Amino acid sequence: MKIKANNPELKSWLDVDKQSDFPIQNIPFGVFITKDDIITIGTRIGEYAIDLGAFHQLGYFDDVPLTDDMFMQDSLNDFIADGRKTWRLVRNKISEVFEINNSKLKDNAKHKEVIIFDVNEVEMLLPIDIGDFTDFISSKNHAQNVAKMFNLKNGTLESNWHHMPLGFNERASSVVVSGTPIKRPYGQILPENATTPVFGASEKLDMEVETAFITTAANHFGEPIPVNEAEEYIFGLVLLNDWSSRDVQRWESKPLGPFSSKSFASTVSPWIVTLDALEPFRCESPKQETLLPYLQQENTKNTFNITLNTYLETENGDLNLISASNFKNIYWSMSQQLAHQTINGCNVRAGDLFGSGTISGANIESSGSLLELSWNGENPITLNDKTQRTFLNDGDNVILRGFCENEKVRIGFGKCTGKIKPAIDLK
């Protein structure tokens, strides 16, 4: 089916700034509460939130086969479970109705009043009911930096890293939507040169610049997903900040992986940008060797050119660009991650979340964590207000932004933010 919504020549009758992340070619999906306290599924064009529940009820999806309550729910799970054909039909229809020469809704003031909202007048919610959450470590630069920093096997990657995507299961229950405050977590910490741990609030609270993809119901229990079919089951992507307490992580990750150092919070952006919308920005994947057959892909363009900028806003409002990375820096593709996750017969469901792991580039300025940017605290970074950071202070607000751009269109994710609050008083 042709993706008509991706036509770069399309213009909307809604006013959209040229630098907006949400032109008519994007049409992401999210869940929000309207000013009338109604929870609905919607999309966004420019600075407007579109109530798809009302849009559907008023007949604008009449020629698209949808259940009556498809968009009158508090999550996108059922819509995602309907599959790629439905996603494309819906995006194409929204694009058609909001195209500059279509007057059907444009000239209907009563309908516009209940369908279209100022995006600043709605409250964004978590877009999916997350059943499972896997986090991978897919950036070779990040993996190498950590290996060097902690002198793991003399600074080289483990021998299995180039053979398969490595990951671990995270807590779905503590995934929160952008804007949710993050309380500084407690945990066990082993001080330098000590042999006995202490208990306290983390002093090395860190961000992790990531993306995450969301799947539809893809396979039956016991049946793997072939790597060259995997993209058919990927709905779209969000920005992900997988917060980490590095001092807790250092102590608990012997011999197993992260546990309480990562399970306290993970923040996602509220709008899911579909894989279809990102298609014009597909690019070559890094060269891979020594792959087993189940991870070998027929196509060599298995990643996307997504700019990932991270800002640290201090409590006094000082805004600092601290990292400039790109999604194309990942070594393992989303399809390879999904194929590996299911090769043992693990079944995935609509609304499952798969994190990329920290995305770091080749130079220090493109590192996706303060752990790397400050080299575990050895090289503090200096902000515009002359204060320094090795890890996050209380009051710091971390802002992730992601977008694709060419000479004709810009497709973005909006913001993924979280402000650090002091640890709760346990006394």
C-alpha cells in the first residue's frame, strides 16, 4: 500500500511552522486528556492536538474498517494490534482530511471545535499499556567507552558482543511519560577502597540517551520472528531516557546486570512516530561481520538518520546542549534486536517496549550519558553558568529532542523531559 501521507509536497490547512517536528507528513500517535477531561487517542499537526475519537465518531474514518471504540481508549494497544495495513489507512486518511485543499473539516466550525485542540491545552499520557520492556546495548561506541572506562578485559568488548544483540529485562511499571519528575533513588553503594557497602541516595544519577520501538502482536509462543520480516511488526519509535544510578549499578552488577540501578524510572516521549513516517530517512547500517544466519539481513539500509540532541537545564533556567548524537550510531538494528529476542520462542505483544541502549557517537561530545561525557567523574563538564557537572544535581532538567530532516521535510519526536527531585526522606 502506498504511503500517501509521506508525500513531501503536502501542505496542511492548519498553520504549521517550518521548523515544527510535526508537519502533516509526520502524523504521530499519542493519548491525551482534553480540556473537557476526556481521555482520547490522538495525533498532532503543528501545535494542534487532534482528537481521533471525535474524528472517528463524526464520520471522517467511514471508509476505513475500524471498530467503533478504536480511538476511545486510554492506550494505543488495540490500534497497534490491528497491524500495519490499518496504521497506513489511518495515517493516509488523516493526511487527506487535513490537506490544504480538502474543505470537509476545514469549513465545518462545529466539528473543528470538538476535534482540534491547542496542544498546550491537553495533558499527554503514557501512550501504551506496556506489557514487557527490554533494553539492549546496541551502540558499539557506548559499549567500547564503558569497557575502556572500567578496564573490562583490557578495554575490549566481550567476545559475544559482535555476535548478538545483548540486553536485559527492565521494569515496565516504572516507565513514565515526559514531564514526570524523577526522584533521586536510594540503593546500596560500595565506596572507593571499601569492602562493605553503605545505604544511601545515589550520588551518581545519570541520563541515558536512547530511543525505543513499540511492537504489535507479532508471534505465537514458541515461534521466532525472521529478521527480514521483523519491521512488519514494529509500529513506531519514541525517545527514551533510561535513568541510571551509576554508583548503585557498579556494586550490584557483579556478576549479574543492572537491577535497582535502572528500575526506578524510564521516561518516554508522548508521541509515537511511526516507522512509515521515518521511511524517507532510512540509511546504511554499520558494517557487520561474523553474523549467524538468523541475524543476517537482506537489506543494508536498516537504520535511520535521527539527530538526537540532549540539553541540561539548570534550576536557574540555564540551558546547555551537552550531547549531540544520532540514531544511526547503533550497531544492532531494530530487526536484529527483535529477531534475537524471539529466536528462543519468546512471544511479543502489542505495546511491548524495546530500548536501544545508550546511543553514543565516535567523539566524546556525542556520548549519550554523563558517565561518558565526564568519564565517570574524572572530567567534569562546565555549563554556561560556569557550574560543573559530573552527574545530575537535584533541580536539573534533562531534555531529549530527536528529529530527521532533509531539504523538504522535518519529522520530529518533540521533547522527552524529566526534572530531578531530591530523594524522599526515609526518616
